[in-house]
Amino acid sequence: MGKKKVNLAILDMYDGEPNQGMRCIHDILSRFSEEISYREFDVRGKAEIPDIRNFDLFISTGGPGNPCEGDGNWDLMYNDFLDQVWIWNMNHAQKKQLLLICHSFQMACKHFGLGKITKRKSTSFGVMTVHKTAEGLQDPLFINLENPFWAVDSRDYQVVQPDKRKFKALGAKIIALEKIRNHVEYERAIMGIRFSDEIVGTQFHPEADAVSFLEHLKKPMVREKIIELKGKAKFRTMLEDLVDENKIYKTNETLVPNFLEQSIRKLKMLNMPSLT
């Protein structure tokens, strides 16, 4: 008999909006098809939340809108899900591994009180450098990525002003910050947090690939907005960044696979029945 697969739940936070994020996640998971089976949950559209007892791994996606707003139903259920994972991991040897992306990351930061969520003065969109902190240099999520490394950033909101007391109480660590902007006085946004050994998140999109970015740039409104804000030279630079194998291609090939490989390894070490 062949070995059983690890069960992964994707928490879809896109609320039915067309997006490339889910396609990118599916593409990455296809590389692990022999080890992982997965199921999707429409959190915002249908208020679907996985029963954490039935899954080993979780990926919670990016999504549109204000991370501080909900309908009083799905958002409360999602916060309860975060608490369930945290409490489970405090009380069981077999841990649940969770990766939080962008919108989900922001919601988790708000829920755990780790920082302030603010609306950016302008949308951050493009291929950006992400800088590891001292803790990030040692974090396994970033193994085989340079410092700084490149990633796709797409957000109207940001997590800033970390609450050091809450970080200490949770044992959480900031592992990445946005690029240094010497020409402005704005605080650098928090781009990655290790909430615990099992829970980690990024404010950028580690799943993004060149195809997803190009599809977004094909939209006339997107293209015109970027040119208006950044200029034609910056727009051309974005296109060049897409074909550079050391930029978002490297991050796509590395970060989420790191999370999956390391999670599977931890489960195997515990001799899970589902992996024998």
C-alpha cells in the first residue's frame, strides 16, 4: 500500500474576486502532488472554515479590501480558526502548520494585537525588495533566499508600529521589513512575522510568479495607474524584473516550497500514521 498524503486546507480569502493567487498556489502544490492532498474553503463568500482536526497544514491566502472589516460572521469565524490553531499547538505534540499571506497576515496581526493596520497613502504594487531582519536571517522560511530578496507586493493596507509587549508575550518575531525608503519619512511596513514555530506569515505574495504578474499588468486600468504613479521607466523595469530568474521566480520556487517541505518533514519526524 502507498503512503497516505498530508492533508492541507486552503483558506480562500478572495471573496470571489478574479485573481492569480489561487492559480499560483495550485501550481506550487502540483509540485507536491505525491505528498499532499488539499481542499479549498471559501471563507469570505460562503463562511467556510476547515475543521482543524482533519488537516495537517493550512495556507490562508491574500484577498481584497480592508483587513479590519468583515460582516460579523466569517471574520469572527476566521479569528476563531486562528485561536483554534494556536490552542491546538499548545496542547498537542502533533502541530498544525499555518502559512498566512497578505490579507490573512494582516488579519492575524490585528487579531493577535501585534501591530497597527493603516491604509497606505498609495497602493504598493510591483516587484519589490524584501529585507530580512536579524531574526529573519535565521528563519527557515527564507532558506536559499538572498538578503534582500525580491517579491511581488500588492496592497492598499499595511502593518506598522509593532507592539513589542505583545510580540514578547506571544514569542513572535519580525523576520522581514519592506525596502528602505530614504526619500520619505514613512515607517517601514512589517513584511514577515514568525508568530510561532508553526505559524508564519508574509505581507507580500510569495506564491506569485511571472505569469500572474503579467496577467495583472494586462489590465489597462492597472497599467495606466502604474505609469501615472511610477512613470514609464519604472513600468519597463517591472517587466524586466519578471524575466530575471533571481527575482520573483526565485521567491516563487523557494518560499512556499520551504514551508511545505519543512512542514512535511516535521510531520514525518513524529511518525504520523497518515504518513506510513
